[in-house]
Amino acid sequence: MTLAPTPHTVVLGAGAWGTALAIGAARHGAARVTLWARDPAQAATLAARRENPRYLPGQALPDTLQVTSGDALALAASADLVVIGTPMAALREWLTALRGLQAPVAWLCKGFERAPADDQPGLLGHEIAARVAPALRTGVLSGPSFALEVARGQPTALVAASAHAAVRDALVAAFHGPTLRVYANDDVAGVEVGGAVKNVLAIATGLCDGLDLGLNARAALITRGLAEITRLGLALGARPDTFMGLSGLGDLVLTATGDLSRNRQVGLLLARGQTLEQAVASLGHVAEGVYSARTVAQRARQLGVDMPITEAVVALLEGRLRPAQAVAMLMGRDPKSEGA
């Protein structure tokens, strides 16, 4: 009897989230897992020390997790599943490079691609894929998750979203395990909108908490923020129930209230008087909300969707409003129906 070969999962990008999910998949043991780093020196350090000292210090890499650099396309060609673990800015480049691949491809980044011009909207990941790699079977792995907790093996639930059942199945098989639960969903637009906009709203919530406005104000901001996410999602063809799930309400609550959230930290630091440049520099990691807020607002305006919290965050980040003014703008809005 010939045994079927063990599936091979390749994670492209050895940042915090790519490393954490590679650890989770290797710990689960359902597939052979390879983590690819762009920098050969970083790959050598990870392989030798069996940890990622820059992004996840102290979190051991499983013995079964392979770490490499070099020819990423050749590595991807050997995979049964390719996961892109880079920031949103690099997604178009990777999807273009991988467009001839037969294996399923998924990404981890959350956000809208930065718009090329003021009169052109930024795109979500699945929209980029439709333009540059329409034949590729793609999806996204998203949901409420901090990289450090996944690397530690703390309980986490994610959503594998794709229009292709084979992609959803591959993601569930590769990552679902005792502490990492993965649920399938075919509403890609909804999952991506939730993951993109919650970063912007987390900046607003951090600002609110940094100004000590209280838990009532935080609850109001999160609730109205979820309404903004839902309005934009529906305009982009998403299903309303998606925003009550892990990639909507779940991801928003985590990112807006958890102090491991880089986007929340930006809001807290701005409230305490730091400049945007100082806040971003102090994080040492990418805070996607800083880069995607303007694009989210542009896309909403194009669609005629009212997003006052997002607009206030954009004005704050661009220096047109001070922290107290941004909050006053939100709390001082004219009365209207809660459903509006």
C-alpha cells in the first residue's frame, strides 16, 4: 500500500503573523510546513536559533518547521498550499508572480491597497487577484488574532474565506487544530472589509481610551464602528451576517480593545501627545490602519457610504484635527436614527 505524500504548506513572509501561523501549522502537524524569509540572514537566524528574535522573541519554532530563503517561486511551485504573509502593499506583486500556480493561494494581510491616485479607489485583496491573477484559486485567512497568542498556542478562531471550496478546505486542513480553529466562509468581500476597516476603528478607540473618555464612550465607538463596517461591506456586495461573526464583530472587538493591537497603540500614543511619526516609529511593526485609513475613506466616498469615524481618523492622521477635536467631532454629531 502506497501512502499519499504529506501536503506541503509554504508561508511566504517571516514577519510576526507569517511566523506565528507557520508555528501553528507545524505544531498541528497535518502538513509539512516551510517558512520563507526574503532576507537570507534572517532565515539563517531563525533556522539557527529556532525562534524569530525580531518579531516573536522567546517563541520556539517547532522542530518540524523548515525555514528557508532563496527562490520563492520555485518553493511555491512545490507546495500544495501557498500563504502570503506580507503587508498589503506587497500583495499585488506576489499575486502577479504566482499567477501560473496550480496550488491554492491565500493571504493574511488586511486592508485596502493604497490608492494610486486621489480619484481612484484602493482595492481589497480579492479585487486585486481578479485583476492580476484571475485564474488563480485564491482566498484569505482572517479573524480576531494576535500573532503572539497564536505562537504561544493560546486558543484562537479564524475564518478561511474563498469562493473556491478547494481553497477553504486546504486552509482548514493546514491550520485547524486543537488550539487554532478555522471556520470556512464563502463571503470573501465581507471577511476582507471587516479585516480592513477594523484597523482604522482601532485607532479611533485607542484615541478615545488615551483621552480617558471612559468605557461608555468606548462601547459607543465600537458599536457605531461596526455599523460603518457593515454599511461599506453591503455596498461592496457582502452579506450582513458576516459582520456578526469572527471577521466582523470579533476582529473589531479584539483590535479595538486589546493592547497587543498596533493600531490601538497608535491611537493611544496620539492621545498622549506623540506625533504620528513618533507613534509609528515606536511600534517597530506595520500598523495597517495608518496606511489604509485614507483609502477606506476614498472607497466609501466613491460608493456614497457615510463613515464619520473613518473620516475623523483620516483628518487626525493628516494633522487637520488634534486628538480632542477628532473625538469632539464624533461625539458632537447631529442626532439621527440608530440604523442610519
